[in-house]
Amino acid sequence: MASSKEYLEYVLEQLSDLEEISYRAMMNEYIIYYRDKVAGGIYDDRLLIKPVKSALSLIQNPIYELPYEGAKEMLLIDDIDNRVFLTELFNAIYDELPAPKKKKKRGIYNE
């Protein structure tokens, strides 16, 4: 099942107090970036984030779910109606998120 654009727009609206929230569509789902770091994504109309320690400290009863078959488990955020909590959560996890991978430059090889 693909995620709906309406669900994405609602989550983005809930995160609108944060600067530098962006997304990228990927295979009918959406990757969520916070200040250029991958924070999580929207998969099957579920907001899932990376299971870092700071997130676990803020979530009372963490629920782990797979975004898709073969992926690593992520934390389900089911309280997407609480803007204050979402803002606090994304601010808390930022420092623990992995830095963006540097893209290799493609060049012409000389023989």
C-alpha cells in the first residue's frame, strides 16, 4: 500500500514549526529529512523514525515496525496530532541522526 499525499501534507503541517523539514518521494513512500539528515519516513501512511536513544527516552511504550520488507525496524509515531510532541521529538533526535552520506563524483577515467 502506498502512502497518500494527504497524509504526507498533514505530517508536514504538524512539523511546520521546525525549519528545514523536507521530503523525497521514493517508491510511493516519503523519506523525511530534518536539516539534511534522514529522520524517518512515511510508509503505508505511518510516520516512522529512526530508533535513536533520545527518541526512546521520549516515547513511553515504543512500537517497532518495519517500513518495508527487508528494512531495519523503526519507531512508530502514532501521536501525529500532537505538534508540540513532534517538534520536541525531532529536535531531540537531530544530534543522533547519521550525517548525510557524501555522494561520489562521477568522472571520466583516463587510460
